[in-house]
Amino acid sequence: MVNSKRLRVGVIGAGQLARMMTVPAINLAIDLNVLSEAEGSSAALATTVVGDYTKFDVVKEFAKSVDVITFDHEHVPLEILQKLEAKGVSVQPPSKALAFAQNKLHMRRRLSELNLPMPDWAAVKSAAELEEFIANHGGVAILKTPIGGYDGKGVRVVREAAEAADWLKPEALSRFGGELLVEEKVEFVREVAQLSARNPSGDFKAWPLVQTTQSNGVCAEVLAPAPGATPAMLELAVAIASHISEGLGVTGVLAVEMFQTLDGRLLINELAMRPHNSGHLTIEGSVTSQFEQHLRAVLDLPLGDTSLTAEHAIMVNLLGVDDKNNFVEHYGKAMVQHPSVKIHTYGKSARAGRKMGHVTAVGPSEMAIASEVWQAVGVLLKG
Ligand code: ADP
């Protein structure tokens, strides 16, 4: 057919998030082009261009091949995105929103203006300012680098400024934008995440709140819906996400990571403006997966139903244990022994601690699916 309509999305970054967008892209006849930093990346199934996303000319050329640019990570320099936008390129989420996902201090300042619930926080530039915050918050605080942290890197528990001497040196401080973020250490009951999506026309949809468990700062397990969450808490979490996505002008998928406190409050920890680890279980566990919803949202298509396909869903990450096990070797055995568990491996080379894949199960009994999934993980690890 001549001149038939084609939808083309360009994803900057070629990790597992871009990789998992390829399946719904095929289903919806969306041409997916990926800008990868290196050959042999996790998303290499889609049309992939290898190039440096910190070079304007590379990204400008890449943008010519698609209708809209979106992301697998939030590290693209804002100036590059602003220049593209000035040339009329559709960037989703737009640079003005992504700025808040790139810098935790910008995010805290903007969420304060919107009166959203957060841990007590401050920007500090010196040991004296840090000592004062620690003294006013029970002798302990959480110190964060505003830029460049992920999976717990760039987060420290501190009881005295000496523990942050390296980050407070002028060279280090200037690398982080001149200031560090310090927060009260929240005594939380658990961590939860609210996933939602918004398109440029303002259509907004949220999935049910999930409970997340981290191990060494890395997401280990996700349960949907968050066990024991009251209707009031579920509603509050959605209201927070909707307020943020409108207030910050977010498009595409938004993940809001929160702490649930002893007295039942939700305090915002982190934001991600892309598909997120807390939403991987939506592939099997929801009518519309976060990857499909992200593509629909950035193309300004109507958003899909976010209901769960069963009463409960669980996802467990497959974290690398050494430089050999890529979770393919034993997956035949896991498939035989645990046929109801869905295994995802990302095709990455093995490395201890690396996110190499995940497994999901859905069903009416939380206990039963959790037991199946964790047994399958045992087989994937040891055979
Ligand atoms: P990253 O961007 O590396 O994921 P986060 O800001 O999400 O870093 O912090 C990583 C983990 O550190 C959180 O999941 C939580 O367990 C803990 N943490 C972060 N901020 C606080 C806080 N203010 N109080 C208590 N624990 C915190």
C-alpha cells in the first residue's frame, strides 16, 4: 500500500526496557528504532543505530528516522533534547519534565512547590550544613548525590559529615551540580510504587499500587496489588501520581517510588519517567503492559486498560551471581518444573549483581504464586 500510515518511535538507550518495548511495538505495527551506545545491546532485536547520545549531531540524525523520541534511561543531556524540541522534534517525556527525573534536588524542590508528601530534606554544600541537618534529625540522615545515582549507588546513610568527605570535596561537589541532597532517614514499614501513564492529550491511567522489596539497593521482588493496602491508600497513591504527572508535565510511563510509614502516610522517594522495574509484572499481570502503554502514550494514542489479569501477580528479578550464569543454562529445567512461571532473560553477558532477567507468576493465591516463583528462581540459579 502506498502512503499507508506508519508510526515510528525512537528509543534512546538499548537496555532491557527498550528490549521489552519491541514486543508491543511488533503487535501494534510500530517501527521501533533504538539508539544504542554499543553493539550487542539488550535491545538489539529492534532496528538499532549505534551512536553516542551525548553528541547532538548523532541524536539529531537519529531523530530524523522517527516521529517521536523516548527513553530507556534518563541520562541524555537536557541541552540536546531542548535543541531537538526547538527544531520541532517530539520528545516524550519532554525535557522540562525529564529534568526532574535527572536531578533529585530539582525533583524535591518542584514536589515541595506542589505540596506533595516527602521525607524532610535539604540541599547542603558543606560539612557544617550536613552536621546541622543530622543533628536536627536524630543523629542520622540519608545523603544522596542529586545526579547520576541508580540502584542505590549515590545513596549513603550518614551519622557524621566525615562519612561524606569524598562527596563534599569541591571537585566532587561540582560534578553533582554544587550541592548534595540530604533527607531524614524514614522509618518505613515497606516500600511501594505507583505506576501510571499519561499521554500529551492528558489521558491518564494508573495500575494498582505494588509493594517493592530491595536487596542491597536493587529491586528484588514486586507484589501486585500491594498486600493489605486499604482502598484509601490505593486512592491516595493514584492521586499522588496524577498530581505529579500533571504538575511536572510527564508523558509516557511514570513510576513513583514511595515509603509507607508506620502511621500510614505515603512519602515520595523517587521518580522514573519510563517503564520501570516495578512494572515488569504488567506484561503477564495486566490487560495492558507498561511497555505497550508507554508506546501508546508517547504516540498520543488512547491508553489501555490497566486492570490486573488475575487477583495477584509477583515478579522476582534475576540478578547475576557470577560471570557465567546468564539464566539460560537451567531454564529448560525450570520450565518443566514450574510451567506456570514466565521466565524473561535479557540476553546480557553475566556479571554478579547485574539485572539479567526476571520471572513472573499470576494467580488467585499470593502464597501459591510466590512459592512457585521463588522455587523457579532456585532452579534458574543452581539447576
Ligand atoms: P536510587 O536512585 O539509587 O534507586 P533511591 O533514592 O531510590 O536511590 O534510594 C535507594 C534506597 O535507599 C531506597 O530504595 C530506600 O531503601 C533507601 N532510602 C532512600 N532514601 C531514604 C530515606 N529518606 N529514608 C530511608 N531510606 C531511604
